[in-house]
Amino acid sequence: MDSSYLAISLQVIAFLIIATIKYTDQNHIVWYKLNRLDICAIVFITGNAALQLYDFIGLLSSACLMIFAKVSSLAIGKKRIFSLLIVSIVSLSLALHLIPGFHQFLVFEEVISNNNLLFSLYLKLDKAIVGILLFIYLAPDRILQLSKPWTLIAILSPLLIIIFALAIGFPLDIKYGSYLLWFAFINLLVTCLAEEIFFRKLIQEGAIALLPKTRMGTILSIIAVSYIFSMAHGIFTPSSPTALLYMMASLLYAWIYQKTRSVELSIMAHFSMNVSYIVLLPYPLF
């Protein structure tokens, strides 16, 4: 099996095992002060290192993220604020690939759209680590009861963003291929998982806590988080069509989370949006 597909398969298996334990186990202490999820996190980090998916620096930064994420899940007051700040800095550094030592696996590379831009699909282990560890320590321990109306909104509302994209000049470019399966795995379990838990549970919750508990404070928190989200995706020119598209999408994710406090729904909306991008619009967008 190609190494990239093996790496994807291992991350998927690890996530399924961790999710099963997270949602079915009461996280009893099994050794010293470590519960089953802590053991899973340690095995996940050291296992990837043993398979040489990252080097010592990668192992060290992953362990740092795990420790402070664990502390943030238990601490209160200033200790929690400090640990969440460290988690935010390390997570962002890993997600933006600023810390060396992690392997990137090229899964697919080909021109798939009429814009003739090369589409390169990578599994990036640093961002995968962020997604899994934030899922373990910051995601809710129970899957929320999702109402049918909000579930439909999360799944279908991205189509409104596609209509907006067509209205501002993006051409319709319907396509599909075998790459969609790998795109779906990587996008859901790496991109959407990491970005939504990071932006909703850390950045947006932080903005909600800092800004006044008023209608204007809510609006400002949604706009601020959405702008930071766009900048993290390399969008710095607010007037460009791509920037408008990303801003509208990030406003949608932030609004859904603000109304429901469900990171599951924002992940669902983000995943639906990204699949809509690649199927219905020229891809990559820029």
C-alpha cells in the first residue's frame, strides 16, 4: 500500500477508536492520574513517532500540546486561561506548518478544473495531530442531540454560499473523481475537525467571554472570528471575490455555532461547504 494511503488509514482508525472511547466510556482512571483518553493520546503521539511520521521536534511539540490541552480541560481561573493560550499558540503553529519535523504525504496531484490550477491533496500530520488532540480534550464528551432543523441548515446552507459565489463571478464547474473519497477523509478528520474545534472552542468562545453580552457584542464576536478565520487561510485582501467567499462561509460557521453552541454542527457545515467547493466550483479557488 502507498505510504500516503497507509498514513490516512492509520489516522482514520485512531480517530474511530478515540471517538468510541470518548462517547461510550466514563474515562475512569486506569493508571496513576491518566484516564483511557489520556492513554489513547499518548499511544497516538508515540505511535506516530515510532512509525517515523515525525521526528523528535514533532514528538516534543505534540506532547506539549497534549499536556496543556489536558491541563486546560481540568484547570480553572488563571491557570485555565494560561493553558488555553499555550494550546492556541501551539495549535496555530502546527496547523500553519510553522513547526518542523512533520511529514507531509502527497495523496493526489492533478489539474481537475477548467482554471488549469494544479490541485495537490496532502495529508499533513501536524494538522492531524491538532485535530485529534483538540477533539480529545476540548470537544464535548457527549454528542449533543442535534435538532433536525439545525442539522438540515448545517448540511444545506453551504449551497447558499455557492449561489453567492456564482453571483459574484465564480463559474459553475461540476466534477467528481476518485480523489473525492480521499478528499472527504482528509477534509473531515483533519481540516474540519482541527479548524472548527480551534476556532469555535478557543477563539470564538474567547471572543464571547471578552466582549459584552449584548446583541452588538455577539455580532462583533462573529465578525472578528470570521475575519481571523479568513486570514488564517491566507486571505488578506477583503475586496477580492475569493476573500468575500471565504468570509461568507466563515460567517456561516460562526453563526451556526453562536446559535447552537454545537461544534458538531459547525464541523458538519464546514465539511459540506468544502465538498461543495470541490464539486461545484473551480478548484483550487486560488
